[in-house]
Amino acid sequence: MYKIPAKTIFIGKNIVFVPECHSTNSLALEMSQNKDLDEGTLIITDHQKQGRGQPGNLWLSAQGMNLTFSIIFKPVFMAIQDQFYLNMSISLGVKGFLENKLKRPVYIKWPNDLLVDDLKLCGILTENQIQGTTLLQSIVGIGLNVNQQDYTIQRAASMRMLLGHEFDLQELLEELCISLEQWYQLLRLGEITEIKAAYRASLYGLDKPRIFSDKSDHFEGTIKGVDRYGRLAMATSMGMRYFSNRELRYEY
Ligand code: BTN
């Protein structure tokens, strides 16, 4: 069970808790198709059995240990070609929250994984519904590793593994919602320059040459930022290259 966050304006004011479900993103989509849900509606579970990650990946989370939830946003003020700015704002909201809790730098591994010391703490899955040129609704799913102490996948960690103590999930949810709301309000106000600059400065691997691979090759590249469509901009020996999500792998 989760309480309505006391200090937010709209996020979580309508909160739907289900003890278990396949995926909060799927449930949010289903529910929003049956009924017009208020912006900020938050759907949360303690046991997500078929959590979805970036296309083709699963999101695994031990029962009752972590935060797995989805928020419904209605960024109707945005043009569809600007939709990556929403991803940026959400990532920055999670980053701000995490840095405040962990007191250490958190990086955004493009497009929107949150990393501390090369370890993934949080994943975000944004699913947009578009009508004409308008972004009608966006379901933002967040999986935050909180109290779980072991992971079967490589390079994952939880807040507890980093700080050595347990966290109260309700308290964290509230603080995270406040931070998300602050960045979403900036987006609403059209503060795109600030959002873009903060996102760029947070990019994991920015300005550091490293090895990547695409579907045909390994190559060295240096991340320089993202373009206005959210593609990763990279300096390579062949000049600047731009990658869409799933076209690129980071080689460690
Ligand atoms: C990723 O890093 O691949 C994205 C992971 C997103 C996981 C969250 S957990 C809550 C929401 N419901 C889902 O099915 N997925 C997202």
C-alpha cells in the first residue's frame, strides 16, 4: 500500500496500488484506454511479474524490495518532434533525487539509465501515444533498485548496496515524485535550454573516448551530446555520427 504524496501538486494525487501485476506500464495503458485518467496518476505494484525494459528486455525486480511504478503524463503542450525533452526531464528528475539521497554523482547513460560508478540503479521506459502532431499521453515507467541485495544481471546495484542500509519505499516514492514534478514543470514552462544543458552535462561518458559497437563493427567514439531528436551524437574517425536507441552498444 502507498499513500498519496503530500508535497506534490499533481503527481501521485491519484494513486493506484496493485499488490501484483504483469507490468505497471501495460496496466497504465489498459486503464487509460478504459477511462480518462488525470495527469499524474501513478500506478504502483510490489510485485511486477513481467516488467518490461527497453524493447526486447525484461525488467526483473524482487517482490517488495524496489520501486516499480508508472506515471501518466499528458504533455499536450509539446510537439511530437520534441518528445525526447520529456525523457530528458524525467531522467533529470530521477538523477536529482538520487544525488540528493546518495550524495555522489549520478550519470545518465543515454537514453535514460541512471548509473552510479558504472552500476545501473534505475531504468525508465517511456511509451508515448501520439495523435496527429500532438503528444496525447506519455506513460513513464520507472524501476528503481532500492533494497534488493543481489542481481543476476551484470552491472546492476541498489541504493542499499551502495549505502549499506535499508530505505523506506513510501518515503523514497514521495521524494522522487517531488523531483520529477520539478523537472516536468520546467518542461511545461518551456525551459528547454536549461533541460538540454543539464542533460548533456549528466551524460555518462561525455567527452571520453571509448569503444562502442553497432550492428556491423566495433569502433572508438567520443560522446558529444544528443541532437534535437534525442539521437546520441558521437565524434568518430569517420566524423560525427548520430545513433538512435538500440543502434548502439557500449563495450566495456
Ligand atoms: C530499462 O532500463 O530497460 C527500462 C526499465 C523500466 C522498468 C519499469 S518498472 C515499472 C514500469 N513497468 C514496466 O513494465 N517497466 C517499467
